[in-house]
Amino acid sequence: MDTQDAVVAFGALSQETRLRVFRLLVEYGQDGTAAGTLSETLGIPHNTLSFHLSQMSHAGLVLSQREGRFIIYRANFEFFTDLIRYMVKDCCRMEFASIREDTKRGCSVIEMPTCCTPKGKEKPS
């Protein structure tokens, strides 16, 4: 993940409708869903949704695949995981967040301890 990819992705997610669509796609998981279902569920007109899905696809956040008469949209979990990894790895100090590999489950785990108070915001004694 490079900085430009992250900027484009965060720019796409910084719009309320796109954020709502992405969060719903995450709920649908790897199976994804058709644009019509997204439109109905979120109350977004088809042409407006099409514009937002295009922006999110361009940013790498959404994948699409034609299945018969429908286009199925999915959250691009691999890209989004890389985006989160980029933020934790390159933007956070180890005391605030870290990534460890869980070899038993075959996944990465982001740990964000809440026990640490950021410097300059210590509680008064």
C-alpha cells in the first residue's frame, strides 16, 4: 500500500453515502450483493448508487462481477486489510497499535491496547 492509494481510499470513504454502502457490503461478506439490494436497503436511487460504486471501485474498495443479469458488488477485503495494516504499521507507534500474525487461525490481529494514555494527555496525579 502506498500513500496515494491510501489517500484515494480514505477520500472515497469520507463521503457519507459511500461509507454506508461500504459498511453494508462488509456485512454481506465475500458473497456480496446486487446493486438493487444496496439501493433498496439504503434508500439510494440507482443512478446515485452507481456513481458511488464507481468511485469506490476506482479507489480499490469494491469489486464487482457479473452474475447472469446482475452485477454483484463485494467489499475488497484484501485491499481494506492492507489499508488498515498501512495505518497501523506506518502511522502508529508500537505502544498504541501493533499487528501480530496468528498462525493458528491464519490471520493478522491488530492489537490496540487501551491501557496507554497518549503523551501530553496524562491523567493528573
